[in-house]
Amino acid sequence: MWRQFKSVDAFAFPEIHSSRYCHRMPQMNKRSKETNISKEENDPISLNKHNNIIIQVLAKPGAKQNAITGITEDGVGIQINAPPSDGEANAELVKYVSNVLRLHKNDVVFEKGFKSRSKKLKIVGNISIEEVRRKISEEIGS
């Protein structure tokens, strides 16, 4: 007798499963959450909601020397002279970016991507986003 009531079919009680009792959550309009965080939507150097500078980095470990290869919509390409094992390339990346921006190493923090080649670095030092763009562009030119 217990086996009869063990599984209840949804069609056995249509009044419970009618639209009056089962409501779907309304879908949020994705365009309603527009924020004017950065000047361009695909900019790899932008501000987050806490006004910290975020740099999207495409890391290329194992290079002959540290260098910034370019800026694309996907991120700032940075070659790192360290192997991608035991976090050596990540430490070298933070050291190199802090040297380029003339900041302390503690002012450059990983936001995302510690184990990935696509990373996000958060800049917590006292520097403007325009100055970050200028220093990165100067490093590409040299």
C-alpha cells in the first residue's frame, strides 16, 4: 500500500500544478542593468563597481623576456619570462605589471584567472585609469 503513494504523478493533482499555484519567476531584462563603468564595453582596462581599475590580461608564459605585446578587445597581451608552473609566472606577471605602472607589488592583485592564461588584475594603488592606459601604451612603444 505504501508503494502506491510513494511517487506522486504531477497529473494526478492538476489543481496543485495549475498556473494559480505554480508561478514562474519573472525574467529580468538584461538591458535594465546597464552600468556606465567604462568608456567602451570591450575595453580591457576598465573600472569595476568599486572604482578599482581592472586589467584583463592574456598571459603568455615561457617567453624570452617580459614584454607587453599589444592591446586587443580580449585583453592586454603580456609575455612573461617564467614557466607556467608553481605560480612562478603569476608572481612574475604581478612584479612586471607593478614595475610598468610604477606601483608597489601589493597594489596589483589577482581578481580572477590564477590558473588560466586569461587573467584579471585589480589595481588598488593610487593611479588613474588614463595613467594606466598611457603607461601601458608607452611600454608597447619601447
